[in-house]
Amino acid sequence: MRLDVPRVLVTMGEPAGIGPELLVRIAQLSFFAQVIVIADPKLLFDTAQQLNLPLQLTKIDWSQPAQEHQSGKLYIEECHLIEQAIAGQLSKANAPTILATLTRASELALDKQVDAIVTAPVHKANLNQFAPSFLGHTEFFAELANIDKVVMMLATNELRVSLATTHLPLASVSEAVTEENLSRVLEVILDSFKRLALNDLKVAVCGLNPHAGEEGLLGHEDHQVITPVIKKFQQQGKNVFGPFPADTLFTPQKRKEFDLFLAMYHDQGLPVVKAFGFGQCVNVTLGLPYVRTSVDHGTALDIAADYKASADSLEYAINYATQMAEGKLP
């Protein structure tokens, strides 16, 4: 019998970055969850020694009930690096192990052994040398789950922003904002929140062009593409509104009125949410059959050997995942 304690699996990320340090630091904190890391145990012990912090690792027994986290202790699903990781120095040799940890994390989540995955940052360019098709965590997990559409959401406690397009050159965005794509994005968002029993989610949709096109003077996509999609969802009884000019959409009044904002492209929405809560911000993948969150920063190779990284973002990502796994919206 599982106890009523969520199981959260945290990946190691790039072993030469700050990921291992973050795992040791979050071990010292309190969580209402069983925190399980998938990592190289020797690397964690060496890192704990560098930080002068206590660390006890217990191999996870998946047949046993979940236990609430205890400070200074971590449950571990072991992986072993091919060569010793040196802080700040990338190793192509370890790329297969990093990808294997992500594959194992996906397996455990799909088998419902864990309730959520939280990912520490990986170095995409390093992984690309071993696996040229690797684009990032989001695409990797979606492919393993056989999901054709997922949506990125960055969130703080007071602002949630999803993206209609993600990592595209700005010149390619307008072609990617189609009725079909925008409809699928909204479907994923609404279905994901429906699983949290949040059926009355109010979504504000950003316009693509300045002033939402200003009635065609500044572009036709807002009137010809975005507006018809919004009207279609409204006819289905969904609380989807817009398109709104993005420059005035994130005001305090609008943040109180809407639960989620849908930006048309990466740098239309993410600078806003990161300005509100960098370090207290989480990346959520909507559309997967399990909860997946991530930190809002990179591998920080330049400071990895200093052992002075902040674990605030990872702590926030774990707490956010725990609450979502319990059917709550932070």
C-alpha cells in the first residue's frame, strides 16, 4: 500500500554543472514528498564533502511504501558515470549516462512508480554530440511517452505563462502560429488543467503583432488566425479570451482576472514571468501523462567549481510538482 506521500524523482542533470550540488542542497530541506534522485552516488558523496554537508543515500526499493523526506537523506536510483565528473568541465563520455537517466525517469513515471519528475539542467550541445536528435527534456519525454503535442508553461505563484511556439527564430514564428497549432496548444492546456479539476480556467491569449494587429494596420494574423480560434473555444463554453496586446496584458488587474496567459512566442512571455520570479519560477510541461517540472536556469558551468549555487529554483520546482501531483494548483 502506498502511503499518501507523493513520490518525486529528481534527475541529476549535467554532472559537471551545478546539478549535483543542487541535489545535495535540497537534501537538507523539508518536503512533503519522498524525494528520489537518479544520480551517480559517488559524485553526490564527493559533492557533499566539498560542501561540508551531511548526506545519507538509500537505494530505493520500489516495492516499499513512500516515505516522507528527511533532512540530510535522499533515496537514490543509482546511475554510474563512465568517467569521473569534474566541476565545470564537460565530458562527452558521460553523455550516454545522462540520456540513460532521462530514459529511466520516463519509464518510472509512465509505470506510475513516481508521481512527478523534476529535472536539473542538462547541456544540450554536449548531449547533441552523442545524440544529434536530442532537442531538450520536453521533446525527449514527449517522444518516449508517445505524445505528439506538449506545451511549455513557466509559472510563479502569481503568474502562469504558456507558449504557442517555443524555440524558433523570430522570423519563423508567424508561419508557426496557425489555427491548427493554436487549437492544439489550447486543447493541451485545458485538458491538463481539467485533470487538476480546474475546469473554469480563464486563459488570456496574447496577440502576435504590436497592439494585437491594430485592426490589420500592423499585421493580419491576429484577426485572421488567432481570433477565429478563440471564438471556436468560446462557442464550446471555454473561458478563452483575446487576442490582447501583449504590452498591457500582464498588469496587476489582468493577473487577477486570468489564471493563465498564452504568449505567441518565447520572448513575448518568458521575460515577463522570469522578471517576476527568477529563482522562484518553474518550467512545467503540460500534456505529458505525469507531472514534469524543471528549474528556470541552466547548468552554470562557470560557477560549478565554486560550490556556491542557490537551490531555490530546484526547491520551488519540487514543491510545485508535489502540489500538482496532489491535484492542486500552486
